[in-house]
Amino acid sequence: MKKNRILAAAAAAAFATLAPLPALADITIGVSISLTGPTSALGIPTQKGIALWPKEIGGEKLNVIVLDDATDTTKGVQNTRKLITEDKVDVVVGSVTTPVAVAMADVCAEGKTVQLMLSPANLPPGKDGWSFRMPQSTAVMAIPIVEQWKKLGVKTYGFLGYSDGYGEAWLKDIAPLAEKAGIKLVDTERFARSDTSVTGQALKLVAANPDAILVAASGSGAAMPHKGLVERGYAKAKIYQTHGAATMDLIRVGGADVEGSFVSSGPAVVAEKLPDSNASKALGVQFKNQFEAANGKGSANQFAAHAFDVVLVLQKAVPIALKKGKPGTPEFRTALKDAFETMGRTPVSQGVLNWTAADHFGYTPETGVMLKVVSGDWQVVP
Amino acid sequence: MDLSTAGILLLDGVTNGAVYGLLALATVLVFAVTRVIFIPQGEFVAYGALTLALLQLGKVPGTIWLLLALAAVAALLDLADAVRRGLPAAAMARGLVRTLAAPVVVAAVTWWAAPLKLHLLAQSMLTLAIVTLLGPLVYRLAYQRLADASVLVLLIVSVGVHFALTGLGLVFFGAEGYRNPSFWDARFSAGALTLSGQTIFIFVASIALIVGLWLFFGRTLRGKALRATAVNRLGARLMGISTSGAGKLSFGLAAFIGALSGLLIGPTTTIFYDSGFLIGLKGFVAAIFGGLASYPAAALGALLVGVLESFSSFYASAFKEVIVFTLIIPVLLWRSFQHGHDDEEEQ
């Protein structure tokens, strides 16, 4: 009796492990993103974007496994190991959270599997051999802001950013660009998303009276500091927001106080308003129509767009890699990495990518778009 | 720094301090009566602010499903208890009605009223009712059976309840934050100081609540029963005071205070499903000032935390939280030197 039960359990276990194993020659993508925890605001729209992935790529059937890393580095690493060793995925996608994505990079390099990061994580040289970024680096997104400042004759600026990696990355990337343009940083202040007020920081920044203030925050968290600055009498038209804030949530929460302010953004969220010459326009419009048909009007944001772009780069790279090996083999995985590094200029909905062996960020300077909030909607600043 | 800057910072600090003060009072109250260090206090703040935000959008807030689910489970447990003790059917029915009536009525009213987009004040009342009813149910399900466990066990349960409520908050409200409309849009200026209507509202509500609590504890039988339970649980029980009833009442009050704080703070900042934790933690730091026992000391501590936070965000914004939470160490040192070790429950 007891033996039978053990046998049954063993059989069940065997089936359980067999079930997710794909048939040979299917392309398997393993996704590990933050569906719960503090950065779920980024992970949830990404998941909705993944739900719209096609059934096949390059004539091969596509299997997708989505796991939740709970915004936890340990969980992210566990997921990645599972995806690589048990599910034998061809590509790892994720995470949307920078520290988690960084930790996953090591595991992917070890398993010689390409990682398509959904976060603009900076990795030390030599560590990102198998990791490619889907979002733009902050350095690329800082370009349109500094260009705009040059155009308007801005001489000084203040910085109000998250006291975390996102804020740091922005400060680190915009400071040299601005310095080269002769624009001086007069005050640096920090805050946290869960803070109840930024009165102290706003008072100090407004007293320093810079020609512009950059707020480095994301989603609806970017609205509170913005309102704080306006409340202390700072001009709305002199406040700049980063691409992390380029969602309708900023306008929803910020209301009248964000009117006339500037936001640096990837092209996808405003695709239909871009000039026809923009390489991302057609793809961006396609993404928006597809995503909003499934999730409702005004739901498209940059995180879902990155998920859309994953398919675009795979559609270009997979046919190249298929010539060298079958999916599910180490040859295919290596070929895929080589294909990414050599496929050249690739327009996606979020800009124009050009990955090389040395540059795994790859967005070209033409990527960023400057937006202005006009009557509760985005307007592209030419 | 000139005087006007200092004035603005002070006002900002006292405003936030008033809200922390309410949470500190709730923390002290819950600890005194039940010995629970109630970490999820802040979750009620987020639940309050976000339930109102969803009502504002004309949606049915997910909190009512939680309310119904908790009430149903509590009713089942009560029923099982009653069957085991062999109570007559009439008593069982009375118990069931007592547990289920209020949650079902409040949920039904919310279900009916949500799409109507009632006046802000009516929606606020509804929000208070929903969140307040959650309090006793949380006590019933998570703590009542463990009422005699050690403080440490209760603390661990609190951590679990905190994670559960935060996770449910994500399901109910989504990951993005909301900002509620102000209760009173007026603005008054005196020199460089601008006093918004909401700030006045916060002060008035805080003072009213403190006076209300004082009257409740000093003048009413139920309040006195709570105080008696806080002083000596066993003694109170011998006098015929139900300790589980006192626990439920104190959790109800804590939930009410949390929800009220959420309504007060909702218009001044963006509230996320997980914002409550940090706000509640600052209330906890303030409560430590009173050694989790003294209400006036906790209220003073809250004002100090608020003002310290406001000034440190001006001088060293990157280290603001560090400064606020480091405050707890000298306070603990001072308290332990002053009082020595008097952990009565270990004896």
C-alpha cells in the first residue's frame, strides 16, 4: 500500500517536471520580472505586454515561462537558475528592477544564456557579456534634456531625485553632459517614494533659484516632489522629469501642477504624435494600437513597450542564429548572442538600437524625445 | 536659514507630526491593552487613503471583499466554537448576526454607493466604516487565540499580518499611487507662511480625536474597561471584563485612527499601497518615546519626529530617514537607564 503511494507520488513528480519541458526545436523564453513588491508598478504592465507576444518567431514555436521575482534579488537569482538549468530556456528576459537584473546577469553569464534586461542597469566592464538592455540608458535619455537647456539658455540647474539607484544614475549621467554645455549644478536634494512631504528639499532648491530643476523619479511617485516645488512657488515650466515619469500616472496624480512641465521620454508613448521621419513612429503606433486594444485606452506605457521590443529584436536575431544551431542547444544560444552583437541598426518602438560587442546598451542619440504636458496630455517639443 | 524658512519647516513638521501622533496613540493603545506591537498600523493608513481614492473614481474598493471574507471566516470560527461548547441554537444565531451584520451592511452600502460618486464627506464616512470594521476582525483571526502568548510571538504575528495586508493592498489598489482631493481648499497666508485648509483640518481632527479618546477613557465604562485591561489583564478578567472584547475594541479604535490618518494625509502626498509601513513606523518611533505606555509622551515624540524629519530634509535630504530612525537609539538608552529592566511579563 505504502509502496503504491510512493510510486504514485514519484510518477506525479515525474509528470510535473516533464510537463513544462518544451518539445525540441521550440524557442523557449524565460521571463523573471517583479509582479509583486515595490517595483510591481513596472512589472505588471510588462507582463501585460508579454501576454501579447506572438505564437512563433522566425517560423519556430514560441514557449514563454513567466516567473515573479517579488522585487527580491535572491528570488530573481533562483528563478534565473531554474529557467536556465531546468527549463533550458534560450533567452532570459528580466528583471524590471535594477538590482535584481544585475544579480541575474551573473547567472546568465555562467549559464551562457542571453539576458534581455528590462532595466537600464549599469554593470562593471566585463560583467555584461551576455546581458543586453531593452530600456534606454539614462545617459541617452539625458541628451534631449541638456539639448533643451542649451536651446533655452539655461545656466544653472538643481537636482531632486530618488535616494536610490535610479536617482544616482541620473545624477551621474546628466552632470558631465551639463558640465560640457556650461550648465552648473547648484543644489542636489534627495527624497524617497514613500515620503509624505518634500517641503525641506523644495525650500532649499527654490532658494537656490536655478534656471531649471530636474526631478528624477518614476511613475506616480514623480508627482509629489513636482507638486512640492510648485507649492513653494517654483515655475512649472522650469521643471523637468525623466523617462521613468513619462506615464499618464504623472498627469493623473499631478493634475494642474505638472501643466507646462517637460519630460524626457522614449518615443513609444507618444508614437502617433512623432514626425514621420522618426524611425520608431510606425513601430510605436503598432505597439500602442495592439496594447490598447487589449488593455484599454491610455494604458500603454514604456514598460509594456520594452516587452514589445523584445519580440522585435528576437525576430531579427533568431533567423540569423537558426543557421548555426537548433533552439535548445548551446550553439543556438551563442549564435543568438553573436547575432545581437552584429545585426546592426535596429529600430524598435522605444528608439533605435545598435548593439555591438562593446556596447550592450546600444541606443543611438536619436532615441530620446522631449515632451511637454499641455492640457493634460503629452506634446512633442520639436 | 532665515526665520520664514524655519517657520515653513516647523509648520510642515508639526503637520506631519500630528499624523504620526495619531498613529503613535493607536500603537500605544493596542500595546497597552493586548501587548501586541502592531506593525500593520500603517496599513490602515494606506487602506483608508486608497479606499477613498477608489470611491472617488466611482469604483468598488477591494477592501469590502476583504471585509466580507474576514467576517465570514470569523463567523465560521465562532460557530465552531459555539458547537464545541454546546451553546443553544438561538445563542449561535445571535453570535453570527453580531459578527456578520455590520460588515455585510457596510459592504452592501458601498456596493450601492460606489458608482454614485457621493459627496467627499459621505465617501469618507464610508471609508472610515469599512476600515474600522477590519480592525476587530484582524484581531479575531490573527491574535485572539494567541492572546496569552509572549510579546515576541505576537510581534512575529504582526510581521505576518503586515505582509499579508501589504500584499492584499497591491491586489486591491494596484501599484500606482493616488492623491485625494483636499477636504478644504482654502489658503491663508501670514507673512511667508501659508496655511492650507487641509493643514488646519489635520490639526483640528487630531485635537478632536485626542480629546475624544481622553473622554472615552475617562468617562465611559468601556473606556475604563480598556484601561483596566491595560493595567492588569488577569485582574480585569476577574472583574468580569472580557479581554477578547477589549482586544477587539482596541483594534477597532486603532483601525479607525489609521483610516482617519489616511484621510488626513491623503490630500497632502501621493499614497501607494505600501506607503503606510513607513508612516506607521514613524508613529512607532514616536510611541517608543512614551515607552509604549504614555500617551502624552508619545504625542510629544511624534511632534519631535515630524519636526526633525522636516529639518533634516532641508539640511541633509539624503540622510533624512537615517536621522529619524537613529533617534530611537538614544531614546532607548535614556529609557533603559532611567527605568532599568522592568519587564513585568517575563516574571
